Amino acid sequence: MLISLDHVIVPARDRRVSAQRLATILGVPWGDANIGPFTAVYVSDSLTLDFDQWPEPIPVMHYRFHVSDDTFDAMLQRLQAENIAFRSTPHGVTDRQVNHHGGGRLLYWNEPDGHVWEILTKSYARQHTNSVR
């Protein structure tokens, strides 16, 4: 059986605002979830991000999306059009630069609750994996 991640809970101060912002950047649909008190971002046919209203302090998480070159270009244009600060490293200076680590392209931005979002065209997480026995 192929294993895939179905959904992830994303803590937020304002679940609707955070979900709408991410869906706009990703270029995907969003709305009230079919179950529970969540606002869903429908990333793909197999993955939903369920934004949940949490009291402060919000735990800061890191989320990474592996995308095609065309999708990367479209998302970069949306980040620029929305004037959302982005950077070439996970933390640090907002340099509005694209990183070319590992032969692909990647960049990072923060969600208002502090979460770090990343898009990349070549997964560096998969370069040195071993098979599960």
C-alpha cells in the first residue's frame, strides 16, 4: 500500500485569515472543512491543511512544498504581487532572493503566526535516503 499524508493541523490565531493567505499564495481552493472547527486549504487531491484556532502562544512550525518549476514561478509572482516578504534561508534577513541549493530553487516566507513556509523545486530531503526494510 502506498502511504500518503492526508491532512495536517496548522495552529493559527485567526484560522480563516491564515488559510486564505496561504491558499492565495499556493493558488489552491480553501474554505470551511467538512468536519470539525477547521478552515481547510486544499493543497492537492491527497493533502489538506486544516487551520485550527489556537490560543497564544502558537507553536511555530515549518512546512515545505515540493513544486514544479512552473508552480514555483507562479507562487513567486503571487508572493511579489501580495508584497509578502520572502528570503533565501529558513531564518534571517528578508533578502527577496531565491536559493539555488542542491540544483533546484527554493525560498521561504513567514505566515503571520510565525510558521515558516518553504517551496522548492528539487527535494534535498530525499537525496540520501535509505530503503526501509
